Amino acid sequence: MTEAAKNSLLASLAGTLPSSDKNNPWEAVAASQGQDASADSPIDERLNIILDRIKQVTSSLPDDSSQPRNAAPSPGGPVHVEETFIPREPESFADAGLSESEVEALILKFLLARGDVNGRDIAEQVKLPFIAVDSLLRDMKNQQLVCHRGAAMMNDFQYQLTDLGRERARRLAQHASYFGSAPVSLKDYIHSVEAQSLVKLRPTAEDLRRAFQDLLLNKNMLNHLGPAINSGRGLFLFGPPGNGKTCIAERITASFGQEIWIPRAIGIDGEIIRLYDPVNHEEMPLPASGGLIDQRKIDRRWIRIRRPTIVTGGELTMSQLEVSLNHATGICEAPLQLKSNCGTLVIDDFGRQHMRIDELLNRWIVPLEKRYDFLNLPNGKKIRVPFDQLIIFSTNLEPRALVDEAFLRRIPYKIEVVDPTEEEFHALFAIMSTKLGIPYRKEPINYLIEAYYKKQGRPFRFCHPRDLLLQIRNYCLYYNRPLEITNEYIDKAVDNYFSVM
């Protein structure tokens, strides 16, 4: 490296570069590397390595001025092309749609529960930038709500409540004990649903084949499912039990793509609705950034999840379709249809719910057509929210016997899941045998079909091969015998399985 380049490096560190280079002195220094490649000493070689690294970092920095609030930033690693919405980190509380009082309340309740915590852990708890949280903590210290218990690393402090802060935290906790992630505004949530809506997606035949690759479905069934899924509206799956209606419904979501972003909680006029539910949502974190500093600037109040598939059956009640308030904690829980937005909501065993069918239909007859719903909050406020999911009614009963024509008209697709053919029945045994580690033999299956299906007039079901092979496998394991399919084992499995069927 030349003497001029070394002087340029020192000048950049001192902030004395010419005005044309002050916007990015590191880039100017790195550019000077190519002016003279005559590096002789080991020190020069190390400087060249450092400059190469500086050049890589400066070339990957995102240009924030050219990106909208919730556009995809320039991450350290590739982002899935299906992600049309990526929440950007807010620069201030106002940018996040929050007031200082709202954040202050969360911090006070968190300190009341945890005792003493350093500032960066507080920022991690409320999922907001440390710079903004640190400034608020200084103001809270001036108001004598918190005090310094000691110093922490990286220009931080250990905070704890004063007597005044503890008293205020107790009053706040009486209203609602929530002190998790700072909520996202309803406006931002509605925007996210619009950006990730199923209506904007058009799954192709290849998407369906990929989603159902682990299921044996004939081409005719896929041809019926394709247009129904593409509509993004709703459909009936009906037919005899045991033919995989629930399995089909659960895999439909995969044809729309894998990941979406949802807020952990939504804030509306002082009420906090918890949306992220670990029981129904599966988190899918972004891959780790390759650099020392994560340049993605993701808003941590949002969480990246697998596109949801929520299944509810006979246990469904009307209360699960409304905002529910836990009176002990003061925390509101989002209803099922809100948790399933941008995904699939499966009403399994439709017609066997504790609630009357007409109650459920009257509750959803307008949302199914208008694609929005109205919810009542505990404070009396009524809000309009998106109703953007594929609703699947799965039933063993005839749809016409359950609902009237007005409702059937709003569910444009009714698809019957029929029994498998004999050829498909053999194929199912072959597939399941491989999965269970049992050598497949066609002769015992022919014996099963002739003796226990054709002679007795018993219909084939898609679930029978799996269930009968499990019976055989368990019998062999119990008696320490080799895993195989024989006529004897078929007889024993049928005797157990069909004893009351």
C-alpha cells in the first residue's frame, strides 16, 4: 500500500476526508486500494485484507431512502421470493404507531415482574429499537419511576423500579397484566393481510402436485380441487369417513406458499389482542445473517410463521369466534378466524359442533361474501377486520341436509371425496408398507380384498391400509416375529379392526 493510501486511511478515521468522501469515508479508503497494488510488508497485506472486508460491507448496506416502510429490505441472506411483505424496523415510537405512555406501561409491568433488568433486555422484551427504549428509560429515571442499580455492558445500565414506579406498575397491571411485545396498530395489520392475501395468489397445477406429493390422490380429484383452491373463497369436502378429507384440507395451505408475517399482538385504543398463538402457529425464523451486523432491520414486533392451517372440530363454540377476554389477566385473545387469516381454517366434522349449525352459518354468512368481519372489544368498541382465509367445511354428511341454499351459494365449491378403487387400494398398501418397514406382498392383499371386502360388501377406505398394517406391525413386534404380511396376520388384524364395524 502506498504512503498516500495509508494517509487516506488515517484521514478517514479522523474524519478529515474531503467533503465529497465524508458520506462514506470507508468506501473512499477501500477504493484507494486499487490505485497501487505494490504491497510488500505483512502489515500492508493485513491492511489490504481489512480494506477488502470494508468494501464488501459498504457495498451491501441498504439504501433506506429508496424503500417504503414495509418493503423487503436488503438482507444479509436471500429472502424467499414469495414474501411480498416484510415489516421494517421503526425509527421511533411514532413510526411504530405507539405513544411513549404505551411503551412506558409495558416496561413498568415488565420490571414489576422481573425485578432489575438491563436496558437491552427491556428493548428485547418489548421488541423495539434499543435507541428509542434507552431514551425513554432516561426520561423515566428523571421522573423517578426507575433508578440505576448498576452499570451494564455497552453503555447500558441495570434498571429497577422506584417506590413511585412500583405503585404505578401495580395500577397498570390491575387493568391488564400483559408486558410482552409492543402491539402493532390495526392499520398496519390490515395492510399486512392485504399484502399477503390468498386472493392475490394463483396456485398452479404444479403447486398442487407439490402440496399433495405425500398423498395418493387421483387426477380427477386434483382437477376439482385446483379451481376451488384458486378461488380463495371456501369449499365443502364431503364423503364417507376415513377417506382423508382432513388430510386433504391440511395440505391445501401449502399450495399458497410457505411463510407469512403476523404481529405478535395488535393494539386498538388501549386494548391489546394477542394474535400469535404457539399452539396454532409455527414460527419460521429468517436464516442467520452472514455478517457481524444484521442489516435486515426487521420489526421484531412481527413474527414469521408457516402459513397457518387451523383445524377445529366438534369442540367449536361461538365464544371461539369472538375476541375473548381473560378476566384474571385482562388480556384479549384473537378469535380463530383472525388467527387463520392468509391461511386455511378447517371446520372438521361439520354438523357435530356444540353450537347449532344455523348459529355458525348466520355468524359467517356476511364475512364469507364480503371478506371482512366485525369484532366487539371488551371496551365496547366494534372494529372491522379482514376475513381472508380459505374456509373448508369437512363433513361426513350430505351438505344439502345441513344447510340451506343461501349458504350453499356462498360456498361455491362442493367436492366429494370418494372411496379408492381396487388399484388405488393396492397402491396404498405398497406406499404404507415402505413407510412402516414391512416388505410388500400382493398375494395377502388379494386375499384380504376377496375375503373381507368383496364377500362382505365392505367398501374400501383410504385409511384402511395404514390401520391394518399398523395392526400387523404391532402384532409382530409384540411376539418378536419378522415384519411381514401373511394371510394369518391379515386375519388377526381384520378380527381386531372390524370387530364392531
